[in-house]
Amino acid sequence: MNPDQVAEIARHLLMEAMLLSAPVLIASCLVSVILSLLQTLTSIQDQTLTAVPRLLVVFVAGTLTMPWFLRRLVLYTVHLWTDFHRYLG
């Protein structure tokens, strides 16, 4: 396996990781911004008011995107294993 092939596999792996983590990260960021704005407007500075809703949103987003997440992960793994002969020699 030459360095170009390793770089290609690493690039595909990082792209898949970014795509798979994007829905949960975007949902968490949106909730954080909304809650920060709400805290600023109401002058409430309790940290649990931001942590608990953010955890709930991450859990719900992870649960809702799990079928897509698993399908994409399985397709990536199958693609990697079926093309593995290219990388061996």
C-alpha cells in the first residue's frame, strides 16, 4: 500500500466522520445559540438551563438520525472491504 492510497482512505474516512457527525453538531449548536440568546434576554445565568436541553436535543437528533447513520456506515464499510484488493498489491 503506497502513501497515496493511505491518504485516499484517510480522506474518505474523515469525510464520512464529518458527514455522520454533522446533524448532531448542527442541532446542538442551534439549541446552544437559542438558549444563550434566551438567557441573555432574561438575565438568567444558570448553567443547567443550557446543559439539559442540549443533552436532550443531542439524544433526540442521534436517535432520529440513527437509521441514516448506520446505513451510511455499513455502506462505507462494505465499499472499503469490496475494494480492499486494490490496496493490497
